[in-house]
Amino acid sequence: MSAIDPVHGVPATPRPAPWAAVDGRREWGGKLFTALAGFAAFLIVAMVAIILGEVVWNGAGTVTWNFLAGVPRNGMTEGGIFPAIYGTLLLVVLMVVALVPFGVGAAIWLHLYARQDAWFTRAVRFAVHNLAGVPSIVYGLFGLGFFIQFIGRSMDRAMGLDVVWGQPALVWAALTLALLNLPVVIVTTEEALRTVPRDQREASLALGATRWQTVKNVLLPQALPGILTGAILAVARGAGEVAPILFTGAAYYLPFLPKSPTDQFMELGYHVFVLATQSPDVDATRPLLYGTVLVLLALTFLLNLTAILLRARLRARLAGRG
């Protein structure tokens, strides 16, 4: 039976619960937020699709075997980009070789060896976080001043050489890019080390393993997929950076391949910059420009795909072992 209103003597109208309106507003707010988040995701995908579509539409006809295997000719209005492809691959490989051991070692020290409450540890973390925010052009100027002017010329003087190491070169460009991507590898590696269960590390130490044996046999194998994530991010960033190599090794026009670490080199990102800003005939170089961008994107995707497949294989192996 419904309640009777004592004043009017009629059945009382049930009042809605005070939280019903609040729940309704929360539901509409949740739907609105979901719609906005979905629209933002769609907008990102649409922008990427438009950019890729324009590059493929304008550059697919240019990418031929002669374009991929040839050298620039006639003021870079004709010919191919093989020296730039070779230089980019060599630069990325040298960068990864210099970057990963140093970055992983720094992350292991921060995670396992350093006292977390020490001022030096806090200073190192502060430096890593600040390095991540430094503009890339600053790294280029640092590479010019430190690696070339200071280290390179000091090596020339010590070995009694003419200008060999104290000039822009492949090795200095790779080291500059490694320094640029160092914070990424340190942070991702340390996060990967944190995902390893603490009881596994303690069990290894309790069984008599040294700290280094624990790192080598317990921590690193399980953290390797996360370390590869940092390497993937470094490759994606390093392959497309222009400012750090602008002063440290990239050449405007070099129709032959580098034969030693002290040689200069052509690079796809810098080649795109040259075609877009320094060409005497913009109409003649526009197809080459789009073709070079398409090759750069394809090369970056291929390098990332290789690292992603390797990471997935390692994760599957670790899951099967577990």
C-alpha cells in the first residue's frame, strides 16, 4: 500500500531518492567523456592516415629500384638516395651499440646498487629527467663542442695526426644521438626491472648467487622485453632526428659511402631537409622529396617492426618458461 499524506489525506507521491539525480549526471558525464576520448583517438588516427596517404600518393611513383640503388645527380634533382639509406642504417646501428649498454648499465645501478636516499642518486635522477627535456638542437651544439672540438682534436694532437678525429664524422653523430636517447633507455629499463618480482631476486641471493649473477641470470632476461621497448623508441627517434647530426657528421652532398667512423655521411632526414629548403628547382625535387620521406617512414617502420617481433618472441619464450 502507498503512504497517505497526513495533510491532504491522499496517497503521497513518492519522492525520488536524492542520489538518483547525481547518478544521472554522472552517467551523462561518463558518456560525454567517453565520446570526447573516442573523438580524440579518431582524430589522431585520421591525422596519421592523412599524412601517410599524402606521402604514399605523391611518393609511391618515385620509389623505384634506380631510386633506391642510385646516387644523387645533377644538383640532387635526379638520381637516387642509396648513400642516404646506407648512412641512416649505419648511424642507427652505431647509436644503438653505444646507447643500450650504457643506458641499461645506468638503470641497473639506479635500481639495484644505488642508495635511493643518497643525494647523488637523487642528482642522477634529476639529471636524467632534465636531459629528456633538452631541445635536440642543443645536443647538436654539445656534440660539436664536446665530441669534435674537445675529444676529437685532443685525440688528433695526442696521436700526432692532422684533422682526422677533430671534424664532423659518423662516430660523433652516433654518440650525439645516443646521448639524446639516453633518458628514454634509462627510464624504460628501470621500469622493466621494477616489474621483476622482488622475491625472485631475493631467492637468487639467498641461494648464494652474487649480485651480478642475479642481474645477469634473473633480472636482465625477464626485463629484456622492456629494454627492447626503450631501444624501439630510441630507433624511432634517432632515425628521424636532423638537428643533432646537423653539426656533427651529416653531409649536404656525398655521392659515396662512408668507409670509416671518421667519414661524413648522408642521412635520410637531413636529405629531406636539403631537398625541401636548399633545392634550386623545387618542382624538379618535389617527387624526390616525397619519395625520400616515404623511404624514411618505411625504413623506420621496418626497424621498429623487427624490434617489436623480437620483443614479442622474447615475451612468448618467458611466458612459456614460466
